[in-house]
Amino acid sequence: MFQSGESVRTRCARGLRGGLWRFVQVSAATVLTSLQPLLLGVLLLVVIPRGLYGVIAARIDYRVHERIISASQCPRAGNPRAADVGAGLDV
């Protein structure tokens, strides 16, 4: 997750570096698997937990982002008194 004080350039560099690292990992996995097919099982044991963690982290980030957006779009969400303002106006 990105920190609030970092610049766009820092975020882009971090994303590029992460993408490049994944490319190197996939390339190395492809070469090792072609050389020794038995390593495919070991590689899957390494990759599956990381993939599941990535999916879970993305879901949590999405839920947090969705709550922040919905709270910021509803003017009464952060103020408990604002909900009572129009309570006695039903005629």
C-alpha cells in the first residue's frame, strides 16, 4: 500500500521495480521448470500462498476504500447529531 506522503514518481518507480522483479521470478521459474519438471510442485507451493495473500489483501483494500468513499459522500455519516436534525419535521 502506498504511503500518503510519497510522490507519484516514487509510486511509479516502486510499481516498475515490483513488476520487473515479478518478471525475473517468472522467467527463472520457467527456466527451472523446463530443466527439472519436478520443481513445478515446489514452485506451486511457493506461488499459491502468495497469490492467496494478494487476493485477500486486495479485497481488504477494496472494502476499506469503499467505506471511505461511502462515508465521504454521505454528509451525515460522520456527524451523529446531523441524523436527528430532520427527525421532528414529518407533518
